[in-house]
Amino acid sequence: MADHRRQQLLEIVRSKGFASTQELFRELKASESTIRRDLEHFETLGEVKRTHGGVFYTGSEPKLPHFERNQSQNNQIKQGIANLAATLVEDGDTILLDGGSTTFELAQKLAGRPLQVVTNSLPVSNLFMANYEADLVVLGGNVHLRTGTTIGPYANQMLSELNCRLAFLSVAGIHQDGFYNSNFLLVETEKAMMKAADEVVIVADSTKFGKKSLARLCELSSVHRLVVDSGITDEWKERIRDSGVTLFVTDEND
């Protein structure tokens, strides 16, 4: 009985993105204390996030090839990176979020906070659509179906007219001569994001270091901050800091 009720609760929140506590009491015909215990259970599992008057769905990543391939890879590490990156964001900030799997983890951590969010990611925008505390701007353009992101000249044109305090970008590779990603059009849109932001923050796990991908985004010194897990080597720590980038490293236990 309890398991069935909990699955009903999770499906309601998942399908809506956001559900008020009063709505859950009414639809599930359960007491306030029971629903609150169920929400505490799912919040502990990372499936939901409670906020004033309701709850957001923050469960598994969307069913896109890009996310399905990356979901099981270093997921706990990515969550640690997202937790640390979220501390760089202040309430009321205007932020840019791209469509990477680590950036999506960050978006989940930021759900429910009063922010202005600009994104080219359909999964990220769906997450914030139900967030009454957030102002959401979704970039237009061609939809890259594998990643669920908008890219191309229309997205870039919109970005040229915007200004944000922080841009959080994910990358496919970090080499001594710069940051790389796997799609030319995506890289052009991320370059436009960099121009639109006061500060650029790269979020990446340590497996990306020493690797190149199809298209070069920028050199190391072109970003302001890098958030990474504790698997980064001392050699790479020194190289990143020598390039003038502020480095944030998660605890080994994260």
C-alpha cells in the first residue's frame, strides 16, 4: 500500500514537473504527515526537491541518447561537481546553462531558487518551467535531437542581445591547448554564451582531462572558473592555475 502510494506520488510530480502539497494531499487522499514522510523519502533519494508550497521533480535524466550514454558514467562524481558549482550561484543571479549532462545535474540542484535562467537545453528548460521562483529564457534555433539542445544562428543571435553573470558550460575534452566539444554548431553557440556572460564556469569530471574532441571551444585561459572532482591530477591542477583559471575541486567523499 505504501509503495503504491509513493509511486503514485512520484508519477504525479514527474508528469507535472512541480506539484503543490495541497494537490498531493487531495489526489492521494493521504494525511499531511504521510505525504511529508513520502516526500522526505524521495528527497533523500534525489528524486524530488521540496520548496515553499510544493515539490519539484529532480529525478533521472531525460531519455535522450546523450543522457542515456552518460547517465551511468560517473554519476555520483557529477552530482558532487553540481553541488559545488551550485554554491557559486547567488539568489537573484542571471545564469546561462548549456545542455551537458553535468550541467543538467547542476540545474537539478538549482531548482526552486529565485534565478533568471537562460538555456538552450530543452530538458533544463522543462525543469525550470514549473519553477515559479525562476524567470526562464529559452533560446530558439535548430533542435539537436541527440542532446535536446537548440543551436545555430538563431540561438547565437539571441545570445548577442543578452547578458548574464555566469555561464555554466560542459565540455567533452580538456587538453593543454584548450577546451573541446563534439559538435561544431554546439561550439559556436557555446562561444556566443561565453560572450554573453561576465564569468564562464566549466563543469567537467576528471576523465575529460588530456582529451580532445571534434571542435575546439577556447584556450584554457579564456574561462574564469573550473569545477572538477578530486580525481584531477596535481599536474593538471598546476596547469589550470597557471593559466589563470580559479579551480574548485570537490572533496574525495563527494
